[in-house]
Amino acid sequence: PAPVPAPRPNPSTYAADAHRDLAGTVAPSPWAISPAEAAKYDLIFSQAAKAHALGKGGAAAGAPGAEQLPKAAILPLLLKSQLPADSVQEIWGLADVDHNGALGAAEFRIAMHLVTRLLKGNPLPGSLPTELAADVQALRAMAAHADGGGARVEGLRGEEAAAAALLEGTLADLAAARGRVAAAEADERSLLLRLQKTKADLAAAESELQEALAQEGATDGRAARLLEEDSRTAREAADLRARAAELRERRRP
């Protein structure tokens, strides 16, 4: 189909913030993006980001609102609207707020919403409407907060890794201490066994000593009896010699 000519701004009917009906009441601005529209635009951007990342051999990454898609990845999406190429270029010029040749999620919302409003008959504004500029600021603030949250998460992960390393060291020290305790207990058991053997040897030696003392006592008793018998024998021998001498004296003439 032939491209639909984009309507040009008409100062008599266009207002940046709102439109007034015939009764003079203020109607909602067509440039305010509803939550449903934002969700739809974000979904398209997410799908485009994934397709672009896969085309580069990677995967989409980063905090929400932090991804940036180049003009080559965005223009084909905008041209699907069948708007004239010069109108699409003007939309790009309005949406690329920071003029870096790429659109983030917030800028992509602007581009898609400008396309949507042009297709519904609204003229292309000469400058970025306040509502769309505010949307960029809000989404960038969310992205910055998400980045800050990511930094906090990384910090917590670092603390977790340090705590895990400390725990690992503590467990290693505990295992070493348990090994030393086990070795000490083994030494204690060995000492107890040696002590028991020493006590048994001492008891056996005492028993042998008592037996030797008993034997010695018995020997002393026998020696005393022998001495007594020897003394008695000596007395008897002396008596016999005395009687013999007496007999010899009697027999002398």
C-alpha cells in the first residue's frame, strides 16, 4: 500500500498539553501514554532487543530501560506503519532525545506513540511534547534505580562470597581442630593402655616380691632350726666328752 501522508502541525488546532472541545473543557492530551500503550510498546521493544541480541550472537542483558537499540534495528519497525520515510525520520529526531543514534525503552515509547498518534490523525509536533519528555525522565529514573539496585545486589553478592570464604576457612579450622582432638584422644588411649600394663607389671612384681619374702622367711626359719639343732648337738657332744673324761678318771688306778 502507498504510504499515508503525515498531517502537519496546525497551530490553530494543536496544543502540546491538551485539546479543548467545543464546550471549552480540557480533554486528555493525545501525547500522554496510557499504561496499556506503555506495556505494548515495551513488549515490542523487548522483542526487538532479543532479536537484535540474537542477531549479534548474544542475549539481551541489562536492567529494564537500560538497553539501547541502534537506528538500523528501530527504523524497520517504524516503517511498518507505512508512514512516509521523511515523517519516520522526523519521529526519530524527536525520539532520540540524547542524539546518540540509538533508542532506549523510554525513547522507543516516544517513537511508537508518535507513530500511533500520526496514524490516528494527530499532527506531528515540532518539538517533543511535555508528556513524552516526562515519560523519558521517569523511565530513566527507574533504570537508574535498577542499576543502583544491581550495584547493591553485586555488593551483597560480594559480601556473601566473603562470608562463604570465611565460613569455609572456619570449617577448615574446625576440621583441623577436630583432627587434633582425635589425635590427642588416641594418644590418651595409648597412654591409658601403657599405664594399665605398667600397673599390671607392678602388681606382678609385688606378688613376686611377696612370694620371695615368704620364701626368705621360710629359709630363715629352717636356718634357725638348723642352728638350734647344731647347738643342741654341740651340747650333747660336750656332755659326752665330759662323761668320757669322768669315766677315764675313775678307771685310773
